[in-house]
Amino acid sequence: MTRLIYIYFLLIFGFCPTLHAQQRRVQNRPYIDQRRLHYGFLIGIQEQDLEFTNNAHITEDGECWYAEVSEYNPGFEVGVLAELYLTKHLALRIIPTMHFGEKNITFIEETSRQKYMQDLKSTYITCPVDLKYSAERFNNYRPYVMAGVAPIFDLTSKNNQALKTKKGDCMIEVGLGCDFYLPYFKLIPELKFCFGLSNVIDKDRKDLNDKTLLKYTDAVDKITSKMVVLTLYFE
């Protein structure tokens, strides 16, 4: 997560060489924000996370397991953007997006410190609906904050693994960004934090062929999803 924050601020300061200058400059594409509806596309990187609520369940063999995400692997995202002009400072955005990522989950036995590893790959389809509140434009940049909700569907939830997550969820999104008005298009770096609202662990494990794996599901009461997303929009 820290890496994405660093990258975001490097992008902001890299595209804002005139942040310290107060003189007015010629504006690129001065009327682009006044269009009723405009479109774009996006690419980005993200880190997916899971928050576990372990329950100290003890198996028949006297084992007590707990789970944690042991390693984060940056993924990527692609999508499209439709933005509706509402007022001078407010816009409504719909952003169908695909996220590709992976989490490394480790189950640890409390006494023996024995470990069991699982790689959990996820391909999310999301359709965020966000409100974007922008400050006044100065020269060729315009900062903003945003918030919204994002229904999410996981295409890669698999059977016969130690841990299985549900396919559906909904996330709350909050973030900040800055519009940069270039001569031929608008570039928008955005940093966004996403928090899942539902418990995504699947406790109904009729899919398991190896019932010894059930102890890992039994060790966890609740899992919530999180993401940190660094996006570049092109309009």
C-alpha cells in the first residue's frame, strides 16, 4: 500500500512543475469539463488485501489454526469511464473495470508453528458509481476528492481449496486525484481506497473432496476485502 502512495505523489509532483508559481498560464482544453457527458479509459495497479477474523477453533487433533495474508503481489486493472456533468464542481462517474490480482495466504498452527500456504488469485469485475467533487481549476490542473460504491464479482473463486471466497461483494470507495489538462487530452492520476462491506468467506464447503482442509475454513469467522488502487484515467 505504501508503495502505491509514494508512486501517486511522485506522479502528482512530476506533472505539477508550476505548483509553486501563482501566475496565470494559458489553459489547455478550457471547456472540456463543461461537456454534459464525456468518456475515457483507464489503466492502473492495485494491491488486494483480506482482513481475517480468526476464532481460535480447536480441531479434534488439538490444533488451533489462524490465517493471515503473508505477501502482497501488485496486480493491474483496465476499464472505461463515463462521466456526467452535474454542476461546476460535481460530477457522477460510472467506471466498469476488471482487476487482476493475487494474495498469498498463510495458515499457522498456534503451538507447532506448522504452516499451510495458499495462493488466492482473483479476477474482479467492478462497476463503481462515484461522486467526484472538484476544486476550482488553476492553470492546467484541478484537484478533487471522490467517494462511491462498487458492486464486485469474482470470476476466479475456485473449489477444493483450503479457503474459498464468495463471488459477490460490495465496496465503499474513497479517494483523491488531480485533473491535468494536456494539449490533446486530460490525464487523471487517482489514488483510491476500497473497503468491502460483506463477509466473503464461504462456510458451506460441500465442494471439498479432501475433508482435512475443512479445519482451515473452520478457523476463520469472517473475511472482508480491501484494495488500494492507483489509476491513470485518459479522457
